[in-house]
Amino acid sequence: MRPVSIRQWSPWGLLLCLLCSSCLGSPSPTTAPEKMAGSQGLRFRLAGFPRKPFEGRVEIQRAGEWGTICDDDFTLQAAHVLCRELGFTEATGWTHSAKYGPGTGRIWLDNLSCSGTEQSVSECASRGWGNSDCTHDEDAGVICKDQRLPGFSDSNVIETRVRLKGGAHPGEGRVEVLKASTWGTVCDRKWDLQAASVVCRELGFGSAREALSGARMGQGMGAIHLSEVQCSGQEPSLWKCPHKNITAEDCSHSQDAGVRCNLPYTGVETKIRLSGGRSPHEGRVEVQIGGLGPLRWGLICGDDWGTLEAMVVCRQLGLGYANHGLQETWYWDSGNTTEVVMSGVRCTGSELSLDQCAHHGTHVACKRTGTRFTAGVICSETASDLLLHSALVQETAYIEDRPLHMLYCAAEENCLARSARSANWPYGHRRLLRFSSQIHNLGRADFRPKAGRHSWVWHECHGHYHSMDIFTHYDILTPNGTKVAEGHKASFCLEDTECQEDVSKRYECANFGEQGITVGCWDLYRHDIDCQWIDITDVKPGNYILQVVINPNFEVAESDFTNNAMKCNCKYDGHRIWVHNCHIGDAFSEEANRKFERYPGQTSNQII
């Protein structure tokens, strides 16, 4: 057996070597790689921060222990193999030097060498399982193509079964777990730092900094899956910890558990700043640029700047959520910074820093020039979070043939299909799909219209004010996503219809009252209210999807926009309609579409 030279080991690796007799006599990096036999029992996951679902630090579980891969000799070919192990078609890149943060535990593989055609990473050459002279500062990561292998199903891949919701900062939020395809919360009874650390590591963060109780990250809705979770802190998943399955009487959402995780320092907050505001939470946005030249600060063009872009800025600065994204900032002092250095910024709202958003690059083009038309933000530590009660939509859906002479107000407010304009008024009727919608505020701040009362629009026909131009979109879609009918709901009146036991109503529309939805309350639009429908007069019989999206234009900031959409299966035979399988989810998610129930013959729908 060849002795190992001490100078080939890092101080951390040497310490591990001295403490663990199994590393004595380990081959040096110059030892020929060995083939690994058998991949049975291996499990894979992507972890780390910041990252998207198809990228991250590669972690492998072997013999019940999670570990990482060293970046020594790592190539795109190895990334291809690992991405296929994870269920993706191929890799588009790989990372070194622990880009997604250092892992913990064993470093399972070092000097990994693959041709790219292997069926499993166990077929690639390496120094052997557990033989490494690396530290976790050399952990490898992969960037996979966001495309799943057809029919891929492998229990060896660890799946998105725990998530955080409602947190103002990355790595914090209300803990939600997936059970029987349904997300639910965790009761805070016996909730402690050990259980919180399991959640944080499962999500790819470090250990937990704080275990939160009493719904400090907002109350969830629906099922409470776990209670009295007792972890040692070393479990690979929260589901592996002893716990109690609870009944409705055992716990309430006022006891929802949450976490704050330790995150690696990224320094992204030093690349951006706010200036001119009345407090540190608001101001004109300035970004640092420089490249090959000296670093300097510049402004961002305000064209098309909105809530989603402001969300990214507030997150990057660690200031929580965005209350407003401002396109004009003339009322704030610009100081010495006057150069506009960025334009065309478009964000999805999920980015961790502004440089991850699309923009014009080095070419700056603004429709309106001058410092008064530059981007600004107002941030807040709390935000609202709207959620539609999907079961109520399913329970109340029905068809009504409504006479035209009863629809003049609805026509005035553009609540009918275009073909209604050429109808023989007041004779005939329109066929309407009607349903009730009950919208809950589960966030930590009241949902308030963006516009103040002075700019609300009075509608004489219905006798009320509209505080938002568009509050909800209602759509009928074909299975491939083509829209065949649509409706919209201006906020006729945002008010607290009902509230939880310990919450008082604050908003009421009568007498030109303030509009909004209080935390812990809900606004109910009954099925018999005008415009609470979709005009399906022109829709042919067939199988469709009913989609409802709240706050579709992101006019008002929320802590979570992914739960603003609901989808239902919808079958129409020309006389009756069946609505079922209504569920909350991202209306724009391909994964949600793939999992959505399909009817036989859906592709042969007849539509106009």
C-alpha cells in the first residue's frame, strides 16, 4: 500500500484523517482511479443556495449517509450522467468551488471521470467511495436542462416534499410538507431547533438559526400534516423524524411552525443600494457597475418597472417584500448619481439579485429620459398573501341562461364575450358559467388596493366604486392552453365578509368606506353577483380547464404569487357542465400541467 504524503492534504482533510482511521493508507491523487460497482441504494438530490429547481450542489446518499462530490477533474460529461440520475435529459453546465455553498458530511466522490454515456455514476471512474483529499469548499454542482426524461420515475431521487412559505427573506418561512399530493403545515408542538435544522438541510441551506412557533410566518390553509415532531437533527428528511399524525381538533393554523435558516454569505447586497428615501426601506435604486474600469454607481430606467422588479431589489437588499415599484422618483433627491446605466429590466420575481433579471445589457434605451423617470422601490418586512378557496368554486359552479335585458350593466362593464355586442338586444340570452369565489388573506399584512380612494372609479349602473381595474381573471382553456372564453373581475368592493374567530373586520364598502382584506379574513363574491361568471355562449362542447388567477397583473405586492392561481377540470356537453379536481397551483407551471388530469379524446375538442 502506497503511503500518503502529508503535503497533499489540506489542514481540514488532515484533521479528518487523524480522527478517522479509515482514511489511513487512502490512495494519493496520483493513484489510478477505480471503477465503482453497483449503484443500488444510492439516492440523489440537488441542494444549495442560491439556485433554481434544476441546478444545485449534487448530493448522494450512500449507506444512509448524505455526501457531496469534489470538483477535481469534474467535467460536463460527469454532469450529464448526474443530471440523468436526477431525472433530467442532460446538463447545460457545471460549477466548482462550492458555488451553491459548501455541503456537510462525507465527500463521497473525488476525481470523478465519466465519458457521458454511463447509465449510472457508479459506472464512472473515481478514487472510490469516500476517498477524497478535498474539503467542502470544492463541492461540485450541476446545471441541468429544465426538461424531464419522458416517464422518469425513480424513488432514488429525493423530491420539492418540504417548502417554506411566507418568509420575507431567503431561507425563512412557514414550514409546509407534501402528503398524498397535498401541501399542509406543521404544528408547533415540541417544535425545536433540531427539527428546524433538518428542514433547512433538506432544502439545501445550512443549519437552522431559529425555530419559529405561533404562526410567526403567517397562517397556512387546509391540512395540518404533522405534530409533535421530534428530530435528533441528523435525519435526511422531516418525514424521517418521529411525529404524530393529527386530527383537526389537535392543532390550529395559529400554531403553524416556521424556520429561519443559516445561509452562506454571497455579498449580493453590496452591488445595489437605495438613495434619497425617507427611510432605509425606500428610495431610488442604484446599481454598481464597472467591469474592467473603475466601479461606479448608476440609476435604472423606470420604463416598465413594476412590482416584480421591486421584489427582487428588496430581496437582494434583505429588506423583505416590495410594497411598490415606482417608475418616477422625482420627489427623491438623486444626490451625485445622475447616469442611467441599466434599462429594459424584466424580472419574474423569483430572482435573488437584479443581475439575474433580463435587461438591455450595456445598451441603455429609455423612452423617458432624466433622473425623474428612474426606478424606485418601497420595501416592507410584511406582505399580504391571497388564496382562493378552490373547493367552493367546485361546489357552486353551474350554468345559467340569462336574458339579455338583465345584462345591460354587465355589458357596460365589459363582462360579456365580444359576440354579445352584435346580439339582438334586449332579446335572446347569454350562457354563463357561474360560481362563487372566496378569497382569503393568509399573509402578514392587509391586502389594500394600490390606488387611494381619490382615484377609485364610480360605476353608476351597479352603484359602487372600483378600487382596482382588474382583480381576478377567469378563463376557459383547452388542454393545450388555448383560451376559448374569458371573464374578469374588477374589485367591485374589497371587504371583510367574514373573519377567523380572533380577528375583527376592518374593511367595509358601504358609505365609501375603506377597501381591503384583513389578515385572517376573506372576501366572498357569491355566484349570483353580476360579473361573477364566464360567458360561455360561444364555447363548443368538450373538455376544458377552468382557470382563476387573483391579482393577475401583480398590482399589489404579495409574499407569494405562486398560490394565486386555481385550475379545475371542466367537462361541457352543451347543456350541463361538470367542474371537478379544483386545486391551487401555479397556473403557468409546466409541471402542474403535466400532472393535471386528462380526459380521453381531449385533443379532438371542437372550439371556435
